[in-house]
Amino acid sequence: MSCFQGLFFCPEAASLLLHNFCIYHISPPGNELGAAAICPDDPVPSAEDLADQIIEDLNYFRLGAVMCMGISSGAYILSLFATKYRERVLGLILVSPFCKSPSWTEWFYNKVMSNLLYFYGVCGLLKECLLQRYFSKEVRDNAEFPESEIVQASRKLLDERKGINVFRFLQVINDNLYVGDLI
């Protein structure tokens, strides 16, 4: 959610976007604000299941064709959605989507993050790992300038997430991207 905060609250863009468009933010199950921990016995949805949940949301709100914006794993899921439901997508804005097999270092990095989440929840080290993916070192930790508002907002959002829910979502993404890629 915080990834697009700068765009939506930039004075030049806000007047255009917020006055001319209705914006819906869709979170994966269990990752919405205030979500309770997901029961470990609940089945873990696949990335295709998450793409299908988007069509359910569009139908619920009676939306026709939409413009979609996503970053990283969200961009990946939106690309699956757009491929399956072409008639419901006017366009895509995808920032840094997953679109190829990971390198060994990225695979290892994702395994470390998953293990951190599983054993320690959303701990300080995990937050730093996640923030490192989205923000440069200069924006995150610069002696000359205080940490930017968007990084602070992202930290706060991570504090509000349940570790098991984030773990399950990473599990979905990792399983869909890496199955067979490393064999």
C-alpha cells in the first residue's frame, strides 16, 4: 500500500488521480490492515487463486474493465489476472514484477526471509530485508537526511502485519516462482 503513497499524495498527481478515479486497494488474504492471524489449517491459496480473487472483488463492486497497478509480487499476480481476464483489464502499470527464475542468491535471500518470518515473525532484521527491496540505502538510512516519510510509513505498516500471514503470502509467491526452477 505504501509503495504508491508518494504518487497518490503528490500534489500534482493527487488533483488528477483522486478527483478523476476511484481507487481500490486489494490486499492478499490476511494482509489487510487489522487482519487477524490466519489459521495454520486453512489452505494456502496459489498465485492463480489470488488472481481469481481479484475478479471476485471486481464483480462484488460491480466494476467493469479496470486499470491495474502493482509492485513486485502484486505485479506478478496482476499479470496472471490480466492474462486470464483480458476483457476486464484496460491497462497494467507493473513495477519490478517477478518475471524470471531467481538467481541462487535471491533464492537463498527469500529462504532466509521465510525462515525469519516463520521463527521470529516480523522482526527488525526482516523489516530491513523487506525495506531494502523497495528503497535505496540513501532513502532508508542516510546520515545527512532523516529517514523519508514513506520509509517510516512502510515500517509502521510492517509492524501491523501478522508474521504468519506474511509468511503464507511469501510461501505462495515462492512456491509459484521456484517450483522446478532449481531442479
